[in-house]
Amino acid sequence: MSTEMVRLNITLPSSIAEELNQCSVPRKRSQIIAEAITMRIRHLKKDSKGKADQIRTIDKARLIKPIGKLTRGLMENMDKAIKIHLLLDSE
């Protein structure tokens, strides 16, 4: 992976931002988010992305082979991200 840094603007629900503020100081939020994304990517065999804002339904028959597995914790994070994008209750 490249070590080049890119600035991104993200939008979080206020409840998630409040939780993030409670577990870190404001200047460390970006680092926590970057570490969470890095951990998710490292657990896959190939560089991959899970885009919670681009959900599609496809038939399992169209899938050729798995490229990796998410840990339980990473899957829970993905579930949270999907709930945020679908405006579902996060509890």
C-alpha cells in the first residue's frame, strides 16, 4: 500500500461522531478512522473495499470465488456502516 496521504471529507451521524469524541481527542479521529479501514483491508487476500453506500443485490450464481473473509469485528463494522447509509437504527 502507498504511504501517500490523501485528505478526505466524510460525513458521520452525530451519534457516531459523539462516540468517536468520547474515545479520542478531536485531533486523533482521522487516525482512528484510518486504522479501522486499514485493519479491514489487511484481513483480505487482495486489496478490497467494502462500500456500504453502493449496495447491490446479485444472485450467488454470479459469484466466481471468494477473495477473503471478514473477521466478526470487521463484519460488525460493515453492518454499522450499512445501517448508517440506509438510515436504519444502529442498535
